[in-house]
Amino acid sequence: MLRRIVPLMLFVSLAGNIFAQQPEPKEPAKTNTRPPDATAAKPEPFDKADVKTMSGQCVSLDTEAGIIEFEVYPEQAPETVRNFLNLAATGMYDTTTFSRVVPDFVIQGGDIWSRDGKVSIPMGARVRRTIPDEPNKILHERGVVSMARIDEQNSASTHFFILVKPSPPLDGKFAAFGRVTKGMEVVDAINKAPVTDEKPAKPVRIKKVTVAACPAVRQT
């Protein structure tokens, strides 16, 4: 079965658009003075977790289209996994949407500004926290979960994508950190829904994200 390969230079030039994080809305000017510690980073559940602990965690996305479950690979991308697990465990991803869909390619979630409800000042500060790039040996195959970022290095924060087809040009450039173990039919359904310029006509909402011990020991 033949697969159309996008020339690398063209793909890389498009990647910034495909995987760019959504612009953040400007906050209205405030006349009062913000308390000094209002946006101070608070400890999160996996801040001090080691690789073995994180490797034993699995993620479940309860979406309007169904359940998507995936395992994570901190052996390959420890800080990427730590960041994702912290965001999931603290409820940051709850009620967000898959706000970008590229047919026959990816679905992209993690836009905290798409939450159903107010984004608090601490949440806004958390969105702006970036993580180091962790390109690794995980191939960007169907079902792989990877972090989105703009062209600038070390700019990934909350956005992630799930591939519906292999994309070799992404290998070694984006931080792949997980793989879907259940619910690829849900991923496919989200990917096939109507879109205009990569914007879904009706974005599928993630009702809740759960982090819990994997049901069985993963073979490595």
C-alpha cells in the first residue's frame, strides 16, 4: 500500500502551523495590584516521581465521543511525561477540547483556553510554563501521543496530539511520549468529523482526564 510522503522541508515549514499552540487571549488590564504569590508555582503530584513510578501510570481521556486510553514512556521523555501527568492529575485538561484536527493525520488537544468555564490566574500562569524538548527514538506511528510546540525550541507546554497515520518526518523532532492502548476508533471518529481549515465544526470535548495505575505491568 503506497503512502504519500510529504517532502521534509515542506513538512517542517508546515509543522509550525500544524502543531502551533493556540494564541492566548489577552487578559484585561487590572487596576488592583496582584498579590506577590498569586501565580507562584505550587507543588504538583508527579514533581518528584521517578521514572519507574511514572511508567506505571496510564491515562484515560473521557471524551464526548468515547474513551481513549494510553500508556506513557518516561524512559524516553521524562519531563514531558511528568508535565503531562501533572496537568492531567490536577484537572487542567478537564473540559478542554480537541481544538485542531488535520484529516488523515492527527487530532490535537490540550488547549487550556478551550476549557468549559473560567481560566483562573494560576491556570493561565501554568499554561505559560514550558518544558525542554525531548526528541527520542519513539517513532511517530499510528496511535502515538506526542507534544505539540511552535518552531521555537523548548516551547512545548500543554498541547498534545495523537497520530492516526505514521509520520516519519516528525521522528526525532517532536517529543513522542505515549501510545494509545484502547480507543483508536474514538480517535478516528474525531479525526473524520467535519473541519474547516483544521478547525472542527463541533470540537469534541474531553469531559475528564484520569491518571491511575496501569491495569497490568507493561512489557519493556
